[in-house]
Amino acid sequence: MSVKDIQKWKEAKLDELQKKQREVLRAKGRNPFFKFPEGETTITLMPDLPRENTGRFGEQLIFTIKVDGQLYDLPLRATSPLLRHFVQRISDKPVKLTVIRAGRDKSTRYSVKDAK
């Protein structure tokens, strides 16, 4: 097998696994989780009440957001600085926001502003 053959197989397999995961999540009424990349990300905060979840990461509120036309679940812990921003901005209509993530790991900082 050549490197190109392996790369093609790998990409096809990852796409297949991702599609299966989305189908399982949708069957359960869930969306894939979203993690903000470094830099600016424009999202739409959907007008759905967040779900409460208690799991291995503690108590969380799970908000529904839309990024580039795809729905995602965004879990936020009670200690997350983003939680207050999202609770303040949730509405009965979709709300466009720009989230800015700077840094990594424990030095990560977030800023939230209304999108233009």
C-alpha cells in the first residue's frame, strides 16, 4: 500500500465514524459537543433552555449553539466564566455572538461580544 492509499482509507474511515457518531447522537436527541478553537468564533446561541447534566466533570449546563450551519451542544461548568455571558444573553430568539479564545490549558481566557 502506498502512502496515498493509506491516507485515503484513513480519511474515509474517519468520515464514516463521524457520520455514525452523529446518527447515534441525533437518535438520542443530542448534538456533537463543541470546543472553541483559539481565536474568534462566531456562533448563534439557540433559544433552547439549557439542559442540566451532572457527570464526571461536575455540574454543567448544556447550551445549543450553531456554528457554520451545524448544531452543537456546548457544555459549560458552573465555574466557567462563559456561563454568566451565555445566561445573560439567552433569549427567545437566536442570538449571534463572537467568542474569542486566547491561550491554552489553564491560561485560557474567553471574551464574548455581540456579533455584528
